[in-house]
Amino acid sequence: MANGSNYALRAVKPALLAFSTLGADISAGALSTAKLVVTLAGCSTLVAGGLLISSEDARALLARQLPAQSSSVSAVQMPAAESKSEDPATPSGVDDPRQKRVVQYLARRYRVADEAVRVLVSTAFHIGREKNLDPLLILSVVAIESGLNPFAESSMGAQGLMQVMTRIHAGRFKPHGGEIAALDPVANIKVGSSILHELISRGGSVERGLQLYVGAGNLPDDGGYGVRVLGERARLQLAASGKVDAAIAAGLRAAIAAPAVDAKSVALPVNANAETLAPFVPTPSDSASEAPQMPASAEHSV
């Protein structure tokens, strides 16, 4: 009887071994197939990603099919990405049509290279956003004060694009490298715009702020300085709207019609640090002209 059982086991054992081998082969085949499927899926994903990156049409189609939530997330993240690139030294508004037209107007009106004007315009727009100050007003002061000449200097020592009294405002230039930074276009616009913003806030209006800025705060009027600045701003607004040629023509007419500057007996430079300085008697050569040429000497300012 035992011999019969042993014989049965010996007969069944090869069959069990064959089934075990078959099961192992099937498992190994299934695993290999799964690996192949995953590899193919990964390769397909990489190929699809490459096509998506290289094809604008594919990207546009995907963007249209994305859910609204993804769009809202992108909208939230976009301002942060843009803010990182806003460096005044590297214009961030190169694609802004308003800035482009303003650059065209100033470059042609004052005969300055487009590249240089582009930096000034970008800086003014950047500072305007920071201080909630009209960038065209900043550029108007730059135009009237110095004719876009970063090395302009008045007989009273006002320097740079916005004719800042460097000795009085030396502290404001320290973060930019000291008093020599008054001749740096970006630093001068930053400091001058800060002073202008403070004086407008102190005076309660743009007109009064300009009167303080030019150093005529103790006089009944500013000798037409505010009118010239606001007239230039109006021309910049005209140019920004797309009428560059009309703005240039208006500037030439204003230059021809500009009256001579009358000398005043007293004009005290007003600034954030000192309220009383020696009287100053300006002459026509100390005032910026409306002429399209770059002035030989700049207008006295803060």
C-alpha cells in the first residue's frame, strides 16, 4: 500500500513542477509586459511634452481645455513673476505701446538716442507705479529741467536730469553711491521723483508741488514753470495716445511761442531738508527752454 502511494506521488510530482514553472513563467511575462507598457507610456508622455513645448498651436489648444481653476492659479502667480523682472535698468515695459510712443516722442523731440530714452521712460513708469505718481509728469519735469541731458548743471549746483540740489540732498544719494550718483540717470530720477512726490503731497496739488520744486514757494507764482511742465505732460499724453507727430509739432509751436524768462529778485530753493537758503536771482540762461535742442544750461530746481 505504501509503495502505491509513493508511486502516485512520483507520478504527480512532475505535473506539479510543470504547473509551478508555468505559473512562474506567466508571472514573469506579466511583469515584463507591465514594464513595457509603463516604458511606452513614459516615452509617449515625453514625446507629447516635446511636441507641446515646440508647438504654439498645441499649447493654445491645451490652454483652452484647462479648467478655470488652473487659469485662476496662473493669474495669481503671474504678477509675482512679473514683479521680479521689473528692474529700472532693464526696461520691463518694452512691449508697452504707450511707452514705445513716449520713447519715440522724446527721442525725436530732444534728439537723444532711443536706447537711452527707453531706460529713462522705463524708470519713470517703474517709479510712478511705486509712488502712485504720474510717470508722464516725471518725464515732463525731466524734459523741462534738463532736456534729457543727464550731465546738466545749473549755476546754483542743481544737477542731473531732474536738477536736484545735490549738496542739499546728499543723504538721498548715499544709497546710490554718494553725490556722484546725481549724474546717474536712474539714481537722479529716483531721488528727484521722491522729492517731487513729497512736495506735491505737502503743497496739496500738482501745481503747488511744481512751484515748490522749482524753488518759488515764497513767491506769488513760479514764473510759468508749472505751465511749461504741464504743457509738456499734455504733449506726452498726446504722444502716448499714438499721435507722436502731432505732439512733436505742438512742442515746436510751444518753443516758438515761449516768452522770455523774467528775472526775479528772490527765489529760495525749497527742499525736504532745509527751508532757507541764500536768495537767488535767476537769469534767462538758468531756465530750461522749450526748444527742441538740448539746453546749454538747466533750470534751477530743488
